[in-house]
Amino acid sequence: MHRHASFECVKMCICALLQAWWRYISANVNGVKKIHQESLFSDLRSVANAEILIELDLRISHLKQSAAYKGNTKLQHWLKGTWLNCMPLWVAAYRAGLHTAICWLFAI
């Protein structure tokens, strides 16, 4: 990436984001129990859809209190290292006014 590229250039397509999350969550090797997969995916979508920072903080707290998160250190490291440290790229609160692609496949 060019050193002077704006943040706008790297905003993530929500469809790609949801797909990446579901692939990780549903892969047996990552240890997310089947009973937690849908609720974890829903919690992540909730974080992504937070429109104000106070709401974002509450949703992250909820995610971190979930059984799926608390019971899986691999998941914790993946979320912290891959997603939570770059939230301006994918959280709605930081994407105000930007148009994002719609992915009907994950509209569950």
C-alpha cells in the first residue's frame, strides 16, 4: 500500500468481512464449538454495525463476555490481533457516510 494512501482506500467490504469471520468460526481447527458459532457470528456483526462509539464499546464488552470468547484463547488472539486492532477499517461508527457493498448471502 502506498504510504500516503488515505484510510478510505482500505475500508473493508462488509461482505468480505462476514465471509472471513464465518470461515474462521466454522473451521473445526479454530475450536469454536458448534453451539457457539451462530451467536459469535451475530455478536461480531453487532460490533461491525455499531454506529456510535459508546454502542461499539458496549458491544465489544458483550462479545468479550460470551462463552465462545471466554472459552477459546485462540479465538481471543485472532480477534485481538486481526480485527479489534483495526476497527476503523470495518466498524460502522468509523465508516459514516461511506457506501458499503451489501451481501445478501450473510443476511441472517
